[in-house]
Amino acid sequence: MKTIAQDRSKLGFIGIGAMGLRIAGRLLKQGFCVTAFDRNVEKVNALVQSGGIPAGSIAELASGSDVVLSSLPNDAAVMSVYTGPEGVLEHIRRGSLIIEMSTVNPETSRELHKLGAERGVSVLDVPVSGSTPAAEQGLLTLLGGGDLESFNSAKSIFAAISRQHFHLGPSGSGATMKLVVNTLLGVGMQAIAEAVVLGEKAGLNRQRIFDVLSKTAVIAPAHVGKLTKALKHDYRPEFAVGLMNKDFKLILETAFAVHAPMPTARAAFPINDAEFANHPEYDFSAVIERMEFLADVNPARIETPGEKITPSKFQETFLNPHERH
């Protein structure tokens, strides 16, 4: 496959959401020609201001692109964009490349790869690790699955949007690695939330807990910034709790399929789910606030309807009989 270059390759980008807008914007800044499509025209208009070209349909975008990239919310959205009479695969030229960057089930990635191969199109699954600030600064980590030659041909694209990119193996490998990474992200945040609450319940000053934790080696870099904001009860989304909720489901589905025991992830998921039910607009780090509510250490907090786990229910569910009071 020919190497993709800024001056002779036309890119099409589908899905101009929080991440897609920033990734496509980076590609424009690095000199790529980018045509964009999103069902929400206003999102495309935001990219047009940076030099993007609007596409009237997926078919129009696919037929005029050498490389089609996408950043979409879930498996159903991915399959709807790529399949069917108006989908990418029906209109993309043979020999073109697809770089699918969504976090989806590895089986979805493998199915898309198979459908692409039937049409003479190479499909890579290249989900991203990193939040919106990293995307804006071109500091993402890319996790690639698919044909190695195709992956290497796209390195100019990867260099424009990331600080590092890895080829993990055949189709589905990138999607699988993303679930591995996000297992640590989600479970790690739940562990932090529990540690914070332990300190608060034992009488430590909340600000000092956060200050000290942020300076210890046990807190991953991805979580340090979250602590700074959580200290101020600032849960504006960089990685929305709903996305982490979807990823927990994918993690557990994949674990079930491959017979991998995941007791810690299974324990963390209900807390994330409860926070998502009440504050779907928050960042996933809001599980800290959820645990504070369950431990009754933040009485000023105002609850919205639909509480899935109350403090009393928490006592029944998460404490063993010898620890209940």
C-alpha cells in the first residue's frame, strides 16, 4: 500500500464529536486535506472554520477519500456508518484505507475488517487512549490492529495526532488492547474513590488527601488531573461517565467471551452505572462523588431522582455480614 502523504492524500473523517473534532482539527493543522461528515451539521461547521470541507453524505465522503477515518460512540453507530447501501463500504474505492478509531467490541472490528477485505479495502482498528486535551495537543496513544503494511502506510497520520502508536497484531487487536487499557482506567478510578472515602471517614482533611495522593507514585498520570478537578467538585467531562459505562460493558462482555475472570471490574461497574444514571453529563471521575455519597461524607450533595444504590443498599450489597452494622 502506498504511503499516505499530506500533499497527495484526501482524508474523510466521520464523527465530529468531542474527540473527532480535535483529531480532525489536528490533521488539518498538519496540512492534510480533510472532508468531514456528521449527522449533526453544526458539528461539521465547527471544523469547517479550521479548513475542513463538509460532505453532504457518507457516500459523498467515501467516494472522494483515499483514507476514511471515524470516531463514533458505539458498535451500532460504527456498523450503520460502514454498512448498507449508503454506507462507506458501498462507495469507497478499492485500494483505499479505513482507520476506525472508536472503542468497540473486538468482534465488531473483525467483522468490519472482513467486509472491507471482500471489497478490496484495508480496515484498521486504531482506538485512541487519551482525553480531549491530549487529542487537541496531538498527544494521544494509538492502539492498532490489522494489516501491518497498511498500518505502516498511515504513519504520517498517526504522527500528526499522537505521541506514540503501537501495532498489536491482526484485526481486533487494537480494540482488545483499548479494553485492556480502559480496564485499568476505570478500575483505577474506582480504587481512588474508595481510598479517598476511607481517608475522609477516618477523619483526614479532604484537601490534604487529594494533595498527597496526587504526589504519590501510585497514582497514574491519567488520574492526576482528575484529582485536581475532583478536589473542587469539578466533574465537567473530558471522558464522560457514559463512555466509561459503555466500556465497562464491553470489557465484561469480552471477558465472558474469552473466559477471563474479572472480579474487580465487575465490582467497579455498579458504582459507575449508578453515577451514570444520575449524572450522565459528568466525567467518569465522578465516581469519587458517588462513593462520598454512599459513605455519607458529603451531606451537601444534592441527589437527582433515579438513585440506583443508596447508602443503606450499599451496606447490604458491598459489606460482608461480619462488617454490617
